[in-house]
Amino acid sequence: MQEGLPKISVPDAVEGLIDPATLFPQAEDIWFEVGFGGGEHLAWQAGRHPTIGMIGAESFVNGVSKLLTRIEDENLNNIRIHHGDVRPLIEALPARSIGRLFVLHPDPWPKKRHHKRRMISPWFFREAARVLKSGSELRIATDIADYARWTMMFARQAVEFDWTAEKADDWRVRPADWPQTRYEAKALHEGRAPVYLVFRRA
Ligand SMILES: C[S@@+](CC[C@H](N)C(=O)[O-])C[C@H]1O[C@@H](n2cnc3c(N)ncnc32)[C@H](O)[C@@H]1O
């Protein structure tokens, strides 16, 4: 971890800004994952899309360490990691710099007094609208029914985004280009059905 991480860490912001294009000079596009957990989804996307630069943020050290092992085992060279709070990093990204944004199974914070800690929030939709390119996707999954309602409540207020679902299976069935994460497997095992929400940035 001490050896691998510095090489692929997202550098500190300069004057409050990080230009992700400088991290991946050859990449066709840059995708970003919030709270990647063990990194299963991020590594899968990076492996299948070698021309995409993938940035992932995770505050939990064990998750970062798991992803570093995957990167080494799978010889992935299109990933940059931010170990820490994702929020200052998102705020340091330039407008219209990201081609796809993923938030998979964000911490549910079930108690009402903790709802303000939830990642999905008006702040999040505002920042997502700012950093995402026109026509790009925001993908959110949750296995908590209350969090799905919460997400849709803020999504409806975010006029920059359209929900792409046309029929129930569009949100009930995980798309083929969206691998299962550890949390999703846990949810299914415990009898909770996840939802897969895809929004398009106008
Ligand atoms: C419930 S887990 C889901 C992990 C993974 N996305 C999955 O589906 O398996 C939520 C993850 O988000 C991370 N997380 C929560 N808040 C964060 C923040 N502000 N910045 C970075 N990571 C965060 C947690 O450490 C945790 O690993």
C-alpha cells in the first residue's frame, strides 16, 4: 500500500482545482466513482474500458488496499485513487470534466437525525450537474427503499438530469455493463432488492 498508492494517487488541488485531464493525458474520457468500497466495480470498468481514465474515491483504508491489490493483479494502468473524503475532490474538479459518475450503495444512514450525512443530497446533485458533461450518465444504486425514494426526491428537483428508465426493468434489473459489488451481493443475500438508477445530464 505504501509503495503502490503514491504512484496512482490523485494529487492535491492547486489553487483549489484539479484538472483530471492531466492525470490521463491519453484518455478518451474520465469516469469517477464515489465510495468504491473494495473497488470491484471500478476495477471491472477500468479493465473493460482501457481508453477511459477512472478516478475513485474511498475513505476506508481496507477498501483502498483491496483496490490496489486488484490493480496490481489485473495490471490496470488507467486508475487514480483518492484516499479520503470525496467531497473536497468533487468540488475541486473543473466544470464539465467527467463523462460518467457512479455512486453505488452509498451508506444509508438510516436514522433521521443522520440523514444530513447522506451522500445523495441537493449538494451532490448540484456538483454532479456542474462536473458532468452534457449527455453523460450519473448512475446510483441502492438496496435501501427509503434511500431510493430520497434519491428520486432530489433527482426530480435537479432539472439538469433526466431519469432514463422507461419501464420497471430499466431500474429493477442491473444493466449488463454494471458488475455486482460486494454490497449488492450482501443486500441480495439478506433479501433486499437493489435499484439501479441511471440519469442523463442534459
Ligand atoms: C455501503 S459502502 C458501498 C461500497 C461500494 N460502492 C459497494 O457497492 O460495494 C459505502 C462506501 O462509501 C464510502 N464513503 C462514504 N462516505 C464517503 C466519503 N465522504 N468519501 C469517500 N468515501 C466515502 C465508505 O467508506 C464505504 O466504503
